[in-house]
Amino acid sequence: MLHPFPNGRIPLRMADTAEVVACKICGGDAPPFGAVDFHKNCEDSPVIRFAPSGIAVWYRRCASCGFLFTTFCDGWTAAEFAERIYNEDYVLVDPDYVAKRPLQCVQVIRQIVEPVKATIRLCDYGGGDGLLARSLREAGFACDSWDPFGTAGARQLAAQQYDFVSCIEVIEHTADPVGTVEAIAALLRADGIVLFSTLLQQANLPQAGGLAWWYAAPRNGHISIHTDDSLTRLWQKVGMRVAVLNETTYIAFRDTLPDFAKVLYRVKGARGLP
């Protein structure tokens, strides 16, 4: 197992204090919520449990919108994220990212856009090594992939806008949530949509174990964890609305859905569609 900081450099901001900082989403007061060891991860089990790193990662929770985040990684470069989190040990804490999750997402996307695949362009934002995009291209779709921490297999973004952007298990990994959705929105045509996934906090997080919750996992790169309110406010910053498809899957859109996306009206339990 790699040490999280193999070059011996630990960020100057590794230790938070009792200082209240501004929420990255709404600007509200975000006092410290608690700390976990850097090695806490979503697959923490006796089989793959990492030894404690001895590095405390403090999370803060906004008193207004409930956004849960850490400033621990603020200022890291893409190379530092790749070195400390998305390295050769990452597969141990998120084995599904290699193939299971992207291939499942391929099937979801095809259910939405298969009838119009000859007329639209897609982009997988945060696409890792590009498996999702490659699979869609093999099925006849025009699809690009981009990931700031991806391997050489990820294609560079084309200088164009897209009808459909997928963003699967990405927004919980960003230290700059507003900048991330701005970058995604800039890729979209005026009537384009974003299909994204993330897991929201349970409503009673402070009373239900707090950071003992499995998803609060810095070793997985889970550094920005949302509530319904913070997620809505985040996309509003780029003039977009959010509709819920299921407990982990959402779409973001501007005013109306394009014709090809109206198949989403058939999704049982969906809410927030125009």
C-alpha cells in the first residue's frame, strides 16, 4: 500500500481549527463537523483495511444548506490528487470504478438516447480511463471522455458543445464544486442535459453517527457531500434545475427537456421534471 504522501510533503492546510469558514456552495457559516483519518474509505473491511495514516481530515458542514466538505485538498494540483488518492491503490477502495459502474451507466444512457444516437454528441465528464465513452462509441455513439485524473486512455475534450453530458460519481470528488459545474455547463448546448450521480447525506446525519457514515471517505476522494438543498443551489449557480430519477441519479437541465430526453417521463418515481 502506498503512503498517501509518498514525496513526504503534507499540505499546509492539513489541520483545521475551530474557525468557521464560508460554505463553498451558499456562503453560509460552515463550522467544523468532525475529523477522520485520511485512510478512511468506502470499502473498509478486515480484508483490505488500510493502516491508519495518522493524518486527520477535518470536515465542515454548512449551517444553511447542509453541504459537508473538507478544505484538506484545497489547492492540490491534479498531479497531487493522482499521487495521493487516484494511485495504484485506488482500486482497493473503489473496485466498481474499473468496469462495473461505467458499464452499468452505458446501459442507462442507451435507454435514454439510443433512438437519436446518430444525431447527438455525448461527453463523459470525469470518465476515468474512458471505458464508458469507448463502449458507447463501439455501439455507434459520438462520445468523448475527459478526466483530470484519468489515465492515458481518456480522450481529450473536443472543442465543441454536447447534447448530453454524463457525470458519474464525480461531484463528490471535487474541491471546487462551483467551478466543476461551471465547466460541465460550458460543455452543454442550450437545450442539453447532464446525467449525474452521487449519494446524498442521510437527513439525520449529525444524529446518525456523523462521519462514521461509510460514504464520508477521504481515501476515496469523497470531499464534497451534498444535501438536496446544496445540490439544488449548486446547479442554480449555472442557471440549471435538478430533477431526481432515483436515490443516486439526477439530471440537470436549463428550462425544458430536449425531445430525446422526454423518455425520462416514464421513469417511475422521478420528480422535478419540467
